[in-house]
Amino acid sequence: MGSVSDPGELTELAQPSFEEFQKQTSLMTSCTLLWKELSDHFTTLEENLMKKSEALKEMIGALDSQTQSSLESLKRREATIERSVEIVAGKVGERARAALESLEKARDGGDNGGGEVDDEEGLLSALKSLCLKMDARGFWSFVTARKKELEGLRSQIPAALVDCVDPAMLVLEAISEVFPVDKRGSGEKMTNDFGWACVVILESLAPVMVDPVIGKTRLLVTPSVKEKAKEIAETWKASLEERGRVENVKTPDVHTFLQHLVTFGIVKSEDLGLYRKLVVGSAWRKQMPKLAVLVGLGDQMPDMIEELISRGQQLDAVHFTYEVGLVDKFPPVPLLKAYLRDAKKTVAEDSSNTGRASHLVARKEQSALKAVLKCIEEYKLEEEFPPENLKKRLEQLEKTKTEKRKPAAVPANKRTRASYNGPMPPAKAGRITNAYVSSFPFIRSPSHSPQYASPAAAYPSPPTTVYSNRSPPYPYSPELIPASYQASPIGYPAYNGYCNGPVPAPAPAPPVYHPHYPQQHHQHAHHQQAYY
């Protein structure tokens, strides 16, 4: 029998083999893990490629469908060109004959030539007569002289332009008096702002230029007229420096410019930045949300709404929100409540200012409440924002305003002047300043702007016992209000967190002041003072 090896020797012989086995095992494990990672990676790549392939197929399908639809639309447009031209040519012939007949009637004295009209039928007849004769200057004068008949003009001008041989050219010539550059003298510019007339005429032209076969997708504008409209738009943009740049340009001018672009279909994508600045600067205008969409700002609406909110124009933001359907993203009720909070803060600041007339403060609060109530009614928000408390507060302000309008008693002993048939003005009447006070900063609307509303029309004439050397738009003088009443803050009833303070008792009636001679111009009062 052979001898048995020493265990130590066997261990020494087996050690290298065991270490080699461990290395191989570790290597196999690493290879297995690496293979799994690579396999997962390629599987993920394959899945991503499949998803992208499917997405590309859907995009190609959508593009094919869109292309097919565009081709069909082009074929349809091409096929309808002859029919549209035939219709327009027939209308031009009819209009030319009607124009000749109108001229003959005018020679015979059978046409009023845009004179006095008594009803809508007469208004339409006069407008048609001017349009048939292509009398741009007469058409402009006729429209601008009838601002009080705005609704009638808005409904009758489109019907009158239909009978015009070249309505687009007539409109461009008519508004050329003030657009793109106002050619009138400086005095007439200050007294008469005809931006409203430009807007009404341009709005009325839009439906007249619609293709009779296809519709709004094609406007019947000749290349020469369209080119002239583009030149007018460029001239207006070039004159922005003279108008006070984008930030200070007048809202009627902005409205006219944007409506001009929409009416003639000359919106330029490279000018979207300018359009946005103009729209945001005149956001309080009722038509601005719709015009913003028509000039291509629909995709920028969310950012524009946020900008309006940051500027404290929550009410304007609500109108923009409803126009583009972003009510879920910008709920209107929180915006209206934030607007009222800002209004309360501003009113409180004005109330604490003793130099601020209390009736002006109340007027601002009334404007804020009326605007919110109108918004609630317009968008049917009564369930989310009950208006009862707002109405109560508005009634309270109206009642206080009515009480203050009651004339003060005139003392029996009055000093009179020969040139007057009544008492002398109060001593401080000559120093009363009645410059126009703009409406509440959070509500900027045409009805609160001096170029759109006459303060004298908004308030009844004050009693003859109140005097001033200027024409005050309010029925009483701030000088007659006690300082304690002016300085006292206005209380609000509690409505949805708008205010939690108690409503103060009505202020006592103002004291009666005996009139004296005003002391002005080194104690001389020889200049005549306007009075009521």
C-alpha cells in the first residue's frame, strides 16, 4: 500500500485551485450582471424607438390629413374664385347704376345728401346715399356728428357699405382725417376725439369684405387697397414716438390701429411683441380681449393675464380669462375679491388724507362696487359670489350722496354785487380747484375717462348758492365739508372678507357759511367768477 500524503501538503496543493475557482465564479457573476444591464438597456432603447416610431406615424398621419384638407380647401377656394368674382362684379355693376341714380336725384333735389334724419330708416337712407356717391368726406362728417346715435350707426353702416362701389377705399379715405396721423389743428384735437368713429367704421367694414362663398377665411380686398392699408399701419407705428411711445399712446388710437389690422387682414407675426404691449396698456377696453386673440396673441394669453394681475388689474384679467376659456386656471371669484381688497386699501388711504374730498373717495368706492357687480351679473357668478352685501353697501353710498346734494340754507343777510342777481360767492370759492379726478385706479373704463364722459353730464347742476371760479363737476363744494368728516375713514359692511369694520352713523349736516368776498390777486376781487 502506498503511503498517505501529509494533510498540510494537500492543503498547499488545493489552495491555488480554490482561489482560481473563486476568480472564475466572480468573473461569471460580473458577466451575468453586465449582460442583464445591457439587455435591459437595449430593451429600453427598443421600447423608446417603438414609441417614437408610433408618434412619428401619428404625426405623419396628421400632417397627411392636414395637407389633404389644405389641398381640398385650396381647390375649393380656386373653384369659387370665379363665382365670387362674378358675384362681386354683379354687385359692382348694381352699385354703379345706383350711384348714378343717386347723383341724378341729388341734382333734382330729391336726396337729403346726409342731412337731418329722424329715424333709423332715414339714417340708413342718408348713409347709403353717401356711400353710393363715394363721398368719403361727407360720410365722415355725417358719422362724427352723430355720436349720440352710436348704436344706430353700428347697425346701419354695414348695410350702407354693401351698396358702395369700393367700400374698403371709402373707409380708408374717410378715416384718413385722423388715422394714421391726425391732420386737424391742435385745438380741434383737444376738443373732439374721433377714435370711436374710426373703430365703428372699421368694425362695420369687416363683414362687408367677407367672401360671399367661402366666408371669413377669405377677405375680398384688392391688392392695391391691401398694400395701402399696410402703408397706413407702418405710418402709425412710425409715429409712436410722437404719440408718447407705446406706454403713453392713447387707448382710442390703439383700438383703431388693432381694428385696422384685423379688418384688412394685415397682422404681422414679427410685431406680436408690439401688439402685446398695446393690448396690455389698454386692457380695460371692452373689445381688447377679442382683439388680442384676432391679432395672434392667443398663445400668450396666460402670461398676459398674469401680467394684468401683477399690475392690480384683476377685473381686466377676468374678462381676458373668459375670452380664452382659462377660467379653471384663473378662477374669477378670487380675482374679484382681490380687486375689492385693493379697492378698500386705496379708499382707506384716500379717506385718511384730509386734503381729499370725501365725495371723491365715495365715488371711487361706488365705481369699484358697480364694476364688480356688473362682472358678477355678466358671467353668472351669483352662486359663487353672492352680491347682496355689495348691493347694500352701494345703496348706502347712494343714499349718503343724495343727502349731501340737498342745498344748504341761504342766510337772509346777503351782500350782493351789481353784476349778479344773487348772493356773493363764499370767500374760498375763488381758490377751489376742480381739476378732473380720474376714476378708481383699479377700474379704468371709457366712462371714467375725460375724453369719453362729461362730468357735468354725470352729475346734476348744483344749487345757485354754491360758487366757484371754475366749472365743478360735483353738486357741492369740498370747502363746505367739515374737516372731521373728511378725515374719518369710511366703514364697510362685512362681505366675504372685503371688510369687517362697523358701518358709521351718517355724518352730521355741514354747517352753513355766510358768503364773503374772495381774497385773491392781492386782496382784489374785480375779476368775474363763474358760478352756479
